[in-house]
Amino acid sequence: MSNTFNLEMGSRIRKRREYLGYTREQFAEKAAISERFATEIELGNRGMSIATLKRMCEVLKVSSDYIISGREEKTDNSVIVDMFKNVDEKYIPYAEELLKVFIRSMNE
């Protein structure tokens, strides 16, 4: 793998880890790798096995396609999740309740 490829993958992993609020140590533990290995991957100095990639994707809640190429696969739910990204956390319970009421009314 080229160094540019590893740098880009590592950058996407680091950004997603930070977005989810994981320290590198927490991420490494959840992905069953060493913190040093996680650092090397994020810096683009090392590649990883398919098994490691799979575990990282599960922890980061992204597809392998996103890690490898940067393409995001949008699911139906991801649109709703994206809407909540910039909402102050104190308003999330209200928004959830509104959605529940709305969905219930659609099903009646």
C-alpha cells in the first residue's frame, strides 16, 4: 500500500474516532489492538489486516468502504442521525418524543 493511501485511511480513522469521542486508548481497547498500533495506523505508518479493519469499522460504526475510500454509505437512518448532529444534547429527549408521537400517528 502506498504511503498516501495509508495516510488517508489513518486520517479518516482518527477523525471518526475523535468524532465519537474516543481517546486513542479507548479505541484501541475496543478494537482489540495496542494503542501503539492504533497510533501507527492513524499516522499512516502501518496498514492493517482485514480482521482488524472489520473490528475498527464495528467500533467506529462506519463501513469499510468509508475507511478505505472515503465514500460514505448512507442508510435510511443516517439521514435522521445527521439531523441531530448539531442539536444541543439537552433537546434530544424532546426531539425523540416528538418523533415517537409522529411515528405512532402515522401507524394509526
